[in-house]
Amino acid sequence: SASVFPCQKPKSELVRTSLRLLTSSAYRLQSECRKALPAEPSPAPDIQLVTQQVIQCAYDIAKAAKQLVTITTKENNN
């Protein structure tokens, strides 16, 4: 979020909520992707479950990004 709003803490609670969702979803996505490539000799992951989690993370990232675009567009037009 620092690179998106480098000079100030976002005032809007909606922006802060969207940034938290974006950040947490990105960390979850990274974690889920690591599970898909386990280090030996750990057991093979449940690829179907990992795939579902990756899809959910990607959806949450897209949702947060859309929220940010919508909010900032409205704020800039006011």
C-alpha cells in the first residue's frame, strides 16, 4: 500500500479495507503457490485443493483491485 499511497495514509476506510484485502490475498496466493511446489521429501499436495485456493486468492485480488479503482475514480471525480 505504500507504493499506491506514498505520501499519506489513506483516509477512506473503504480504501484501507480494500488495501488490506489486496495485501492479505497476495500473501495467501504466494503461500498457496508454494504448496504446489513442495520441497522433497514432503508428501504431494492436494492439487485440486491448492488450485481452488489459488483461484479464490486471485478472485479476492481482482475484487480488491476493482474496489480501489471504483473508489479512487469516484474520489477523483468529486
